[in-house]
Amino acid sequence: YFIHKHYIEIYKSYKILSLNWLSQYNSLLEVIGEAQHFTLDYPSFKDSVNSLIVKYENNLYSSDVEKCLNSSYSPWYRSISSFPLTSEPYLSAPTNFSKKRLISQIRISNPSQTYIFLKKSYTLSSHDPCPCCNLDNDSISHFVFSCPSFSEPRQRFISPYLSLSLTDILHDPSPSLISNLFLFFCNSLKIRDTYSNT
């Protein structure tokens, strides 16, 4: 009680200082429209702490949802994010970490610029021509669905999924899809390396 009272007195005296932790704490309360709670008597403040935490968590959740729905970086986020926002289901799939990492790398990429690390780094950019076929831009969609250089691994590993869009594939991939997509990428990137080395 005495600590609470003392800190309120400090805040009232020094609230012009933006870098003290009390003013930072008060700014968090202001975000959720509860700045008045900071100056409550101790029993009232103590009783309201849990509801303030829930309200702030809800505020953060709403902010995350808004960012997913209106991301200017990647329009995929709207389609591939699980709502309510929790840990994405594929992360708990019973499969190898490297395979999940590949899915994560594709999911967080911008559709026009995808960065992949599988033993070494690769960049797929729709601003560049495909280095393997030169028939289209070097986008992730071209790589997965249409580059003729990868026809064999595409047919062998992901043919059952080719009727889906990339966002459908990424939304909630099954363990078998994750494994097959991983094998497709491993084999296709080896082929891509042969073009890069010529």
C-alpha cells in the first residue's frame, strides 16, 4: 500500500519526465482508456489489476488481427492466418523442424520477394526473370506451379495439391503436405543450382 501511494506521489510530481517507468505504465493504461486507474486508492487498484490485464491483452489481440487483415507487406496474411490468432496449427504438426521452418519462411514472405534458407539462402523475386526457364518472373508462384524446369519434382511430390492456390496450401498444411512440399523444394532448388552454376 505504502509503495503504491509513494509511487503515485512521484508520478504526480514528475509525470513530465517521459522516461520514468511510471509514466510509461500510465501510457499503457491510456491506450486502453483506463488512465484513471493509476490514481485509484490501493484496494480499488488491486481489485482492478486482472481486468486491466485482460483488457490490454484484448487490445494487443485486436491490433494483431488488424495488422493481419490490412498488411501492406503481404496480402497473404489475411488468407493464411488462423483466427482466433493462436499458434498456427502447422507448428505443432508431428514433423521435422526444418520442414516447418520452410513453411514459415514462405508464409512470412512478401509474394513478390521470398527468402528461403535450405542449407544456403535463395531469393525468389518477381522483379527478376526466372533463371531456369526465362519464361516468366522468378516468383514463388512460378517456382511452385509452373516453371517447366521443376516438372519432375512437382509431379512426384506435389501433384495432388496443384489444384489449390498457394494461400490454400499455406493456410493449414497437413504433415504430409509439409513433407512433400519440403521434398519438392529440396529437389527443385538443387536443379536451380545447376542453372546458377552454368
